Amino acid sequence: MENSEKIKELVKQKYSEIALQDKAINQSSCCGAGGCSTEVYNIMSEDYSSLDGYNANADLGLGCGLPTQFAKIKKGDTVIDLGSGAGNDCFIARNEAGEDGRVIGIDFTAAMIEKAKANAQKLGFSNVEFRQGDIENMPVSANIADVIVSNCVLNLVPNKDGVFHEIARVLKPGGHFSISDIVLVGALPEALRKDAEMYAGCVAGAIQKDDYLRLIKDSGFSSITLQKEKPIHIPDDILKNYLSEEELHNFKKGDTGIFSITVYAEKPPACGCGADCC
């Protein structure tokens, strides 16, 4: 999976399919992408149903965290959700931002945008909108967002560095983000790392945790905080599609870990006290 455009096309195709399939399938697979497990628990997704603003029709079971729970959204904020899917995080963010706030969801996939718009219309929300676009080149102006959230999306993007620089462009000075994502500690087996299906399933596109946090720092963010971390267990009946028995044994006994993390960071405030103040 070396070619960025091929990866993007794969992700667009898979998530177009996901928009139309049952939530139970999404929850029992890796970010909904397939390889459905017979094990009866969710691999990555967390339970949103207790959060105010939750709408079951917008929850496709694709997330790996609860970034809106940690995002410190205030009344009147402008919030952008990267990879907004059917609108789940947008509607919860709207509950936090209130009627005077504004929420913009950005998604790569036309089918997801259509589904999200239909959900917003049913809910009668006039201050939630959805735009189709690439989060490496967001269809929004600079310095527009108070808060950015994202849930299990950046791991699907080949150019993660580009996305963090876009986040820095779009956030207002002093704004912040809360992002849930999949990261690694240790090297994935080659078969998992190269497989297209596992890329669309979040795992093969994940990078090392330390590298992920370094990208955030190098993009100019401050107050970087790990708000939550949990290990991700991929069931054996999925791993056996990629690994021999010996490889599976070595993988499970080795030092490689797959984690869901939720990271908070701030864009530094504008410098208004002269050339030497920053």
C-alpha cells in the first residue's frame, strides 16, 4: 500500500460500502471495513449512547474513542469534525455548542455526506452542515474553528503530517483539537502492514505512537495531552486471514501493541506584543 492515491481510492470505496451496511457489521470489524469477527464484542468502537445529543441513526459504530467527550466545547463555538461519517460526533458537538454554535462535518465519501445531511434534516438542525472534501485540503477558510474533533480517521490518511498542518491552518489562534486515533507500539507483521483491507480497517495505516505525537509537536501545537489510551485486541479469526499459526503466536507474544488514543493539543495564541514575543 505505497501509493497514496490508491489508498485514498480504496478508503473512499470501502467507506461508501460502510455507509450502506448494518451497524452490527461495522462494530464487529476493524473500523467497519470488513473481516467480520465471530467474537461477540466490539473491536474498537465505544458506547456513545449515554452522551447528550446522541442519535442512533448517525452512529455507524466506526469510532475508536469518544473525542467529543474530551473536546472542551463551549456554547457558541465553531466545531469541525474530520471524517464526519453519518454525523454522530457532529450532533454531539452541536449539543455542546448550542444553537449559537456552528458545526461543520467534512467527509471524503459522498455516500456518508448524503447520509449525514439526511440525519441533520430529520433532526431539524440549521447550524450543522456537511461538506465533501479531503482533510489534507479542507474545504474551509483559515482560522475558522474553535475546536476540531476526529474519530478514528487520521489512521486512514497516508499524509498525516499534511493533515496536522491543515488543522493548524483551520484552527483559530488559541483553538484546540481532541482526536481519537489508532497507533502502534512496535512493528506490525509485514502481512498486516501491506494488506489493503487492513489499511481500510485502520490497522495497517496506523503509525508509531511516538511518531504520531511528534507530528503534532512538529506542526506547532502546544499543551499536547494524552486524554485516554486503551489497547485494541484484534480477534484471532481476523488475524488468521493474514498470519500463519507461527506468525500469529509470535505476534501475540511479542512487544507489538495496537492502541486507541485520544490526544488534545492547542494552537498557540496569536502573537500581539511585538516581533520578539513568540
